[in-house]
Amino acid sequence: MKDFMKLRIKSFKLISYNIINITLTDDSEYTADLTSFHPVYCYPKDEAEWNQAFIGEFKADIQWPCGFDIHLHQIADLALEQSA
């Protein structure tokens, strides 16, 4: 099992609203549908908010100005679960 605590986000792509792809410092890639987080009160409400995402200061998460953030291990775990 991969130790995500040692990895950082190298880059990311917003594929479409709710779907994100991240590339980690070991060059592994994960694509996840974050729709399950939609009930979170600060989740980006629309595509305009969604497109404001940026890599957090420590490169361990993706953040949005609306207050929502998701850590790289959450994205990777969700991607692995969704691909199973």
C-alpha cells in the first residue's frame, strides 16, 4: 500500500464539474468523481466556483475559495474505490 503521507500534489486537472485528476510527486495519477461530497455545506455550488480550485500551501490538498478542501489521500482512495 502506498504511503500518501510522503507524497505531494504535482499538478491537477478539473475534468468537469465534480471530476478531478491529480498527479502526485511519484507520477501516479488518480481521477475521482467528488459528487459524494456535494452535501458538504461549502462544496463548490457550480462550475464557476469549481473552476477556482488551487493546490494548497503544503501541496497536500486541493482547495477552493468557498472553503472546501480535499486531501490527496481522499482523492486517491475515492479514485481507487470508483475504479474497482
